[in-house]
Amino acid sequence: MAGFDWFWKAMGGKQGRNQKRSLAIVDQAETKKLELAALTDSELVNRAVAATKNGTLDDPAEFLAVLAIASERTLGLTPFPVQSQAVLRLLEGDVIQMATGEGKTLVGAMASTGFGLMGKRVHTITVNDYLAERDADWMGPLVRYFGLTIAAITEDMSSVERRKAYAANIVYAPVNELGFDVLRDQLITERAQAVQHGADVAIVDEADSVLVDEALVPLVLAGNEPGHAPGGRITEIVRRLREAEDYTVDDDRRNVFLTESGAQKLESALGIESLYDDENVGSTLVQVNLALHAQALLIRDVHYIVRDGKVALIDASKGRVADLQRWPDGVQAAVEAKEGLAVTEGGRILDTITLQALMRRYPMVCGMTGTAVEATDQLRSFYDLRVSVIERNKPLARFDEQDRVYATIAEKNSAIVDEIRRIHSTGQPVLVGTQDVAESEALADALREFDIEVNVLNAKNDAEEARIIAEAGDVGRVTVSTQMAGRGTDIKLGGADEKDHSKVVSLGGLAVIGTARHRTARLDNQLRGRAGRQGDPGFSLFFVSLEDDMVAVGGAGENVSVRPESDGSIESKRVRDWIEHCQRVTEGQLLEIHSQTWKYNKLLADQRDIIDERRAILLDTDQAWKEIHARSDKAKELSQTLDLEVLIKASREIMLYHLDHGWSSHLAHMDDVRESIHLRAIARETPIDEFHRIAVREFKNLAQKAVDDAVQTFDSIVIDSNGAHLADQGLARPSATWTYMVSDNPLAGSGNSVIQGIGSIFR
């Protein structure tokens, strides 16, 4: 890799001097292990403490050696030198790229222990409850060996349980639970009610997923309000409209537009003169557009599934059901109405924070993933993070075949079935990565027609994920999966117990087939990475057609002329280069969306920091009482009859109520502004500049208005020895709050299904 030092330097990675230093330290650590192996447990712990004194890593080689010995004694796991190298890079604040099966879980625990011994509080961030609980339990003996405490946060924990867990030195938690706890802590009226107090370090597992793919997903804390869906009549009328005749959809299928014919049909059916009259624009037209969006752009079993009478969103980057995630209220309600389901409650947004803003709250962020290099630009631009590539413990033995390209989706799908049949006939296990639920089920049905037993892993049966993945590497297995199998999974050859490992090795290892290229090469590489674990053989192959979604979007406005073979296959370097170009275009589009969305979110994130500071002052001091006392005659009178502590608490509750209510109203208003900001371009104003101008103007008086309203409330409500009776004036905080995630980019792309139609893509 030395010849590529210039490349890593240009990419912002650390494959040069720092890595050479790390490797030298790891070599020293291997030597020191021999010296330290005879020490007692207490002696080892003392050496670790000495190596991390004064909150720094004074002797990294000795510390790594002690960690390795402790890992062997407590977990029965001997770290590879590359794992020790990865620990060192994490301790220095990098995002490390490690291939599947190289032991990232142990690396994360060793780094967490290092930070803990330096006196830092650590949050190890996972993508779900299961991994948080599993890893904390699995790695617990290593952490506790050094006298540190460890705990996990899961969705079903009470506030008391959370408060206790967050007191640990090292906390494993899903990223969304951390975010929701931050939001809930922004509603407390006494400091003792807080469940967490932040951490010094965040170690992020699947770092590119959390820090890039889902970075702009807003976590939302809401108070209950009724949901509003397009009227049943509007939904029924829209259902009868025809694409191209009554409405059109843009090339990347993100926007839908009524035609004149469609507008006339709606106006006739609704008995109105014009959808665009003033009295209809703000109500009827909005509902029509929501219903049309739900009908034309959001497709069942592609963007969502219906489970237990409810709409469940699918996370396109993982293929899993996105727990707690929903679209903005109007869209969510429109999809529910389209499916004939009960419309769920909407909610007044009390507070919101994006994952990107959440991660920026940590003084130090580092992380691990199998595909960091492709996200180098985003990690550097948005977090000032650098990437370190950790070499494999054993050389990669996987063979990545050149893509097979076809003219049409139908010809491509026929070839996919033939290739799976051919491989399956040898007994070699096959993992097929599809783009969405509908495609996975259609392919499985097509294979079953040839009497091939298929395990299907998608958002509809994600509860069986562990069992299906455990079996996927066994002899003769065919597993058809959405992108679920591309994250956090370790497929062992020969089955979960690796009983037939040698037999599967002799057959060539796991064969991975992708039914289409994704809009980013990172997702392709995640799927490829399922094969070739720890030096095992393996094989990967992607099929592409000129009709695929990624090609259609990335090549919009361009045409490529080529004469395919009789089976539709295309052997042309020019076409392959063009497909690579299309993927680079879609990657660029996603980066631009991220950049633009962050520009909208950043100002609100900065404003929320100001609100946080104001809240902290009100919570931790008697500032609220001082401000009210200075302006209220009633306050001066009550100070003669009531205990000062009662008045301070009452003032604090009143001031916090109005500050929180003002912030909630500000968020709702800015959400409305953002929805309509594109119209500003008509007036030759830059939308982002106009958004910022409005946001600054509206926020400017928020804190002062909260003080004014608090004084007015203090003067008008009953305040006695029991405190402020806010509820009597209808000023009580919500009796119930709930959390959800808003899908800011619901149409992340689906390889085959949108263009070709669901039911017959493999017929």
C-alpha cells in the first residue's frame, strides 16, 4: 500500500506517516506482551492506569499489550495486530475502515476501555437495541476487569433505568435513543429530572451509516394532536388519475405534477370552479398534492410495507423497517388514507434534532465501518474527521467479477435467475442482494418455480434475521435479501457452527450477487463485503441494465446507443464507463442534497444551542425569579408571604414553559417556511438566503417574548405555597409525548421496481 500514500493524503485519509507510526507501536506492543504475560491481574491493571495517567496515552505500546492480555483472560479473544492498530487509530480520533469479520466489536471495546481509563465518559453508538445490549454484555468482562462500569440503553427502559445506565463509564446505545433522551432532557423543569449529561467521546459503529446516510434524519419529540389526512373523496378521485395523462412525474421520481386534464377532472369531481382559487390553494390543493404524492411516488413494498394495520417505512440504505420513523404528518396521513388505514395522530413538534447535530455535541467523535473511504469527503466536510484504512488480517481471497450489463430489466432478470440456478447446482451458497421488498419476493417466487428453496430476508420478516444470516453460508443455501444483509452481519461458511466450512471453501466460498448497482458505491461494497471474511474464498457479481433506476437517474438527459447480443447482454467498455459515470452522478446528487439540507439545518442547530444555553441558566440559577421580580409588582408582594424557594421554582417553571413553547412554535413556523421556500426563487431571491433571513428575524425576539409572556403569566395565575398553577390557565405541558424520525429523503431510489412495475419483474 505504500505506493498509494499520495492517494490517501489527497483523500484526507491516514495511510501514510501516522499509519507507519501506528504499525511501529503495534510491533512494540507484540514484544511487550511477552514481558507482561506473567503479571497478575492487579499488576496489569496498575500498568494500564500508569500508561494512561493525566488523561493521555503516555505509553501506547504498553497499554495495547495490557489490553491484549486482558482480552485473552476475560473474553478468550486474542486481538490480531491489525485490531491493536485500529484501537490506536480510534484513540487518536479517526474513523477506521475495517473489513467484515475483522473484529470491530472487540476493537470498539478496547478503545472504549482506553478512553475510560483516561477519565473520559464514552458513548459507544450502535444502530439498534439488539447490538447495544449484545455488545455491552459480550464486552462487559473486559471493561470491568479495569474497574470501569458498562451499561446498555434500550428502547423499553424507564427513565430511572436510563439514568442509572448513563452513569456508567461506558454506555452502549442506539443512536436514536441517545437523541431522544437529549430531546426529553430539554423539557425538564428541574436538573434532577435529566437522564443523561452527555459524554466526552462518541465511538460510532457503522459510522458512515450514522454520520452520512442518516445524518440529516430529524429525531422528533412531539405532543399529541389529531392527524389530518386528505379527505376520503380526494383520495378516491386521485386513485383514478392516470400517469402521463392526468399527472407527470420528473425523471428521478421525486416530484409529481398535475396536468391540465388532471386538474379539470378533480375540479369536476369535487364540484369546484378552480383548484387554484384563493379559497382552495391553502386547503383542497394541498390535500390533492399530498394524495397524489402518496399515490404516484410512494410505493407499497418499495418505500413502505403495511404491517399489523400500520404503515411502516423502509430504510432504503438498510432494507429494514425504520423503527419509529415516519414521513412529515401530511404525507404519512395521505399514505395511510391511500391504504384505507386509520390515520394516526399527528403531533405538535416540541423539539427536534438531526443526527448530525446530535453527533456534533460530542467533543470527540471517532468510528468504525467497512466502507469509510467512499465517505471520506462527507466525513471531512461535515465533521472534520479523517479516515484510517486498516489492512485485513489475512489477504482478501474474494473474486469480484466484472458487472454483467443488459439492455432491459427483463433480460437482466432472466440472466440473474439463470446464474443463481447455475451456482446453486454446484452446492455453493448464494446471497442475493436486491433493492427492495417487492423485488426480493418476486425473485424468490421465480426461483421457487425451479424448485429452489429460498430464504427471504426483508423488512417483512426482519425478526428472523439472525437465523437466516446464520444459515446463509451453509452448503446449498440461497438467501435473497434486501440491503439488510449489507450491515452488521457476519456470514460464516458452513453455517453458524461452521461444521461444513471446508466443504464450502472447496466450492468457492459464499457467492454474492447484486441485482442492480446502488446509487452509491458504498452500498455496493457493503454487499460485496459479506463474502471473503478472514481470508475465506468468495465471489461477487453485479447485474446492471440500462433501464435500472440508478442508470436512469444518473444518465438523465443522455442516451447511449449500443447493439446488444441476442440475449440482451452488452459487452462494451464504453457502456461500462458510462454506467460508472451514472453512479458518480447519483453520488454527487446525494452529496448535494446533504450539503443543501445541512445549510437549512445548521442555522436551526445554532439557534437550538442558544436555547440550550438559556435553558441551562434558568435550570441552574435563580435567573428566572430575578427577571420576573424586576418587572412584577405581584412578585414583590408574594416575596413577603411565600418562601423564596417556592417563588424561584414557580418562576423557573413559568419561564421554561414559555421558552419551550416559543421554540416549538419557531420550529413549526420554519418548517412551513421551508416547505414553501422554493417559491422564493420566482421572486429572484435565493431560497437558502431567504430562509436564513426569516429564521434570524423570527428567532431574534423569541427569548425576550418568553420573558414578557412569563411576567404576564406570573401576574395572572395562582401562585401559592404549592407553586405555580399553570394547568388552571391551560398552560400545562403535554400529558403525553412521543418520538419519531422524519424521513427527509423518502425516495432514495429503488433499482428495478419503480420503472418496471412490481408484479412481474422476474416473469
